[in-house]
Amino acid sequence: MSGDQQPYRPSKEPATNRSSEDPYALTTGAIADPPVSLWQALRKIGPGIVLAGSIVGSGELILTTSLGAEWGFVFLWLILFSCVIKVFVQIELGRYAISSGQPTLTALDSLPGPRLGAHWLVWWWFGMLLVTVFQLGAMVGSVGQALNMAFPAVSSAIASGLAAISSPLGAAVAQRPEHPWAVLTALAAVLLLLSGGYKRLEWITTILVAGVTLVTVICVGMLAGTDFPVRASDIADGFSLKVLALPAAAIAAAFSAFGITGVGASELYSYPYWCLEKGYARSTGPQSKDPAWAERARGWMRVMTLDAWVSCAVFTVATVAFYVLGATVLHRQDLHPKGKEMIQTLSEMYVPAFGEWTKLFFLIGVWAVLFKTLYVASAGHARLSTDFLGLTGLVKYDEPTKRPRWINRFCVFFPTLALVLYFAWRDPKIMVTIGGYAQAVTLPIISGAALYLRYFRTDKRLAPSWVSDLLLWIAFLSITAFSCYAVVKDVLPAVRT
């Protein structure tokens, strides 16, 4: 960031003059010294855990597991690579947010390039949003399937009751018994989103992420005593060149999984918002030439970096565990999760380790995994969409309470839209795959933007080490190369067909 660049402002009023009600305002009164010990720093992490709540969800449970079920262990290397490499882009976006006080869309809007009210990169995000919202629909529908399997008598009773009022309506519920649960899921997400801000989001997400990850890892560990152990040859396959001989369908599935596993494009966009709401930039204070500011900023960036890598460890373990369960239990039984039987098929992963009684336990776990992702993703979309309205000039945030009001409106809108999309499409796997494609083609763009911010906008005093720069370049080049390869081998032939 250049020395005279202004920090983030959602209106014409300078950020340093806005009310403290605005979590994005930078005021001298909020300045705080960064923690000095590892334990103190660990107590300040949180944005990455919120991110993990979004990451360990539909992509991992549905797409990653399905990838393992379909193709076995051959994409293990890709899962690990996808989880780790994108963190370097995440850290760079977080660095710029802390140093400037700008969230992602505002930062992108300040870049040179074509504009139509807002920068073309802002409009690209909007296009991605329109596609990735299908993933929210998949979450609503999958939770509905899981709860209907766990408590089938409820939907039957609802169908009978509705049949007495309207035979077609009762028949519709009897045919798709997960629909009442999907409606309840969307309503619950709305109410929870409206009931609290960032702190509640972080607290709820931490509990759910920890529980889901622990249970899934235990299941993988217990596979050794079943008919589906992880063999040394399986691990070797996961890092072999067999992937080069796979058909285009495999590359398509891997491309979608690459876009959504680990830190997907949606999470890269939202991470700076969570960093700002956590208070990293506010604790750093408005940018200044004072050496104390630079030292304070470097301290909070160390906390942010720790936050990113702790969350990376969590979602990598969870993602690999889901993939291994799919590649062992489902692949060896030739079970493929899809359609309205998807959750039923996925529940078979836990039976070898724990027995038939665990299906109910799994269904509750599905609720935890997907509901928290719907919850966190809707919260992130709400913040980005609110920023989008301001950048395009559709809304002017001329008072500190106006921005939170729009966030709340979007917190109602996105779960409702997700419900409508599920009613229209009905196949969660296809919906997640569509969103995965959109995120995958966006990854090179957001990675390239992070590189530009690093070299032309971030305060030079806060520049990372040459090692971090090298890894950021490797991330950008590898993400771009993989995306181009997948587009040429899979997307373009599909378009011609």
C-alpha cells in the first residue's frame, strides 16, 4: 500500500471518523498491542476457524468423498496440494486487509483496469456468487435428506396432515420427504444469523468444526480393524503418475474438487472480512509513517499468519479424512453418492468402523457439517454483497447502522435463495459441482490480484520474506496451470459437444 492511500471507507466519510459501531472503522482509540507469546497469540485466532467452518462442509463431505469413491486414492496428492498451496494467497490478502483496513472487494475496486460502476474484478466476483450460491442449495437439501433419514416419521405425519387439506401438496411432500426439513433448515439458519454477530459465529463454528473433525479422524483410525484398511499401496497410488492416464471425466471431477477443497475462492474473498471483524486492523490502527505502527502491524500479521496455518491444519486433516473414507469404504464397495440417495450412500462410510447403529450418529454429523457451512457461507456472502452494493453505487453507507442492516437483509436472502434453488434442482452433488467449477476458474484471478496487492499496494515496511514471496508465486503459477489444463482438457471439449 502506498504511503498516501486511504484506508477502507464504505462511504465518502473517512474511515477514521466513523462511529465505533462500524467494525470496519479504524480509530486510534481501538489500538492495541499484539500478543507476545504463542499462547496469547493462539487466544487471538478466530477468522481462520470461521473459514474452516465454511471449508469443512459440502465440498469435503460431498465432493471430496465422491472423488475418492469414484477414483480411489489417485487424487490424494491433489487434495493435500489444494489444502496447502492456497493458504499463501489467503495470508497475502489478510496482510493487505490489516495494513490498509480494506476488505477484499474494496481492495479489488481500487486496482487499475476496466470499470462499469465498479471494477471488473468486483463484477467477476458477483458472477461467481451467482453460480456458487448453488452450493448453499446443496447444503439445505443435504441437511433435509439427513434429517428425514434420521426422523422419517415427521415427514410422513406432515404429508398426511397436508393431504387432508390439499391432496397434491400432501403427495408432493410424500414424494420428497426431505423438503419440510429443508425449509426448517433455511429458517433456522436465518434466525441464527440474525441473532448474533462475529463473536457468536466464531464460537459456534469452533465447536462444530472441532467435533466433526475429531469424529471423522477417529473413523479413519478405526478402519485398520475393518475390511477396509488403508494399505501402503493405496498411499503409493495417491502420489503416483496414474492420474495422467485418467479420462476427462476424472479431470473434471478433480478440477471441481480443487476449486472447492481447502481455501476455495469464496473463502479467499471472505477471509479479509473476518480479519477485520475480529479486530486485527482496528488493533493495528490507521496507517501511519510512525515506526510504532509498522511494528504493531507486523505483530498482528504474525497472529493472522498463525490463525491461517492453524485453520489449514484443521481443514486439511478433515478433508483428507473424508477423502480416505470415500476411497476405502465407498470405492471398494462401488458405492457412488448422488441424487436423493446421496446421504444414504455417504452414511455407509461410518458403518465399518462403528456398526449400523452409527447411521443415526452420522446423520446428526451431516447436519453439523452442512448446517454450519450454510451458516458461515451465508454470513460471508452477506458481507461481500453488502460491500458490492456500496461499490456499485446502489447503496450509500452514510451512517454506521446502515451497513449492518443490509448485512442482516442478505442473511435472510441467501438461505431463502438456497432453499428455492434446491427445490428447483434437487441434486446436491450436481449443485456442489457447479459451484466448484466457478470457484476453480476464479482462483487464478484472485491469486493474481493478491500478487498485485503484494507488490504495488502493501506498505513496503510490511513486505513478507523472500521465501513467502516465492511460495506465493508458486501458488499463483500452479493454480493457474492446473486451471488452464483442466479448462483445455475438460471444459472446452464439453462446450464444443
